[in-house]
Amino acid sequence: MKFYKIVAFVACLALLSSCDYQKYNHIEQKDLNTGNELVYGVSPDSLPRQMSLKYEAKPELETRVNDIRAKLYSGTTSAVVKQ
């Protein structure tokens, strides 16, 4: 009975100590794009300026993209675009 109490105590201690599990599991990095309106926009609520760029469609790339999707997700039909 004493063994089970020790195991329960250790389990409780492990559960209580895991509350801050991911607290120190990240790297503090400075953002190189801070203040860049092209990436973040004028304010936090606005769209970035690069969203206004429009590209013309290239239909020859569609077949290549669909071939890549078919190769990557050959077993599922939901990921492959049917045209």
C-alpha cells in the first residue's frame, strides 16, 4: 500500500509541475519586419500592402499543381482539386 501512495504522490507532483510546461520552450527573436508596412500594413487592423498585388493566372501551372497534389495526397480525394 505504501508503494501505491508513493506512485500517486509522484504522479500528482508531475501533473502539478507540468502547468508551465511550454513556458520556457520558445526562443525570443526580434522581428526583422517590425514597422514594415508591406508586411504588416499601416495599423494592426489593416491589410498588408502586399495583399494588393495581383498576379495573372498561368493555366499551365494548374496541371503541374494538380499532379503534385495527386502525388502527395493520392489516397484522399478531398485534397485533389477536380477540374
